[in-house]
Amino acid sequence: MPPVKHRMNIKGCNKSLFFSPITENEVVKLAKSLKNKFTTGYDDILDPIVKQCIDYFKKPLTDIFNASLETGTFPEQLKIPKVIPIHKKGNTRNINNYRPIALLSVFYKLLEKLVYNRIMTFIEKMEL
């Protein structure tokens, strides 16, 4: 797959929401700020592992994230949750006493936070 070329010279309305390209430094900083949660998504990759090893795969991860922003698509594999039952109360043998929770990949969380940061910056800039 050829590297993604980013369009840096786009001029437009200053009131338009535009996602600037994600940088490797931004990915590293965000990954290192992850809490040490020992729950995993579908991929079974722990947050602390990503936190420790981010320097080894920051470039391809940044490229994937930028390709996602540029094409407006979210990687399908990141959408797959691991659903586990959590006991609410009462008899543990009664299925109605459980609620499902969906655990998502640490990479999903990173991309979601990067997009969230861009949206919040725009909202603050426009005083919305």
C-alpha cells in the first residue's frame, strides 16, 4: 500500500471543521497518557503494552489514523467489541441479573480521542 499523501495546502472557510493531520508525537503523547487498564478489546492488547511499545509502531499507527481521517472511514477491525456480562445484583445463576458491557480496542480509544480533541478545539475556537 503506498504511503498516504496529506493535503496540507487546503484553503477554505475558517468556520469549517477541518481535521489537521495527526502527528507521531501526538500519538505517542496520547498513548503514554493511557491509564494502566488491564481490560482488552477484541484484539486482546492491553493498554500498558501499547503505552510501553508505542515508539516501535508510532509511524504505521499514525499513517492508519491519518488515512482514516482523510478517507472518512473508520477501520472495521477497530469497531469489533468484546462483550462481557457484568453481574448487577441478585442470583448469579439468573441471566437477567447481568448487563453486557462492550470493551473496545486501545487503538479505537486512541483514534476516538484524537478526533474528540480536534472537534473540541473547533468548538472552543468558534465559541459554540
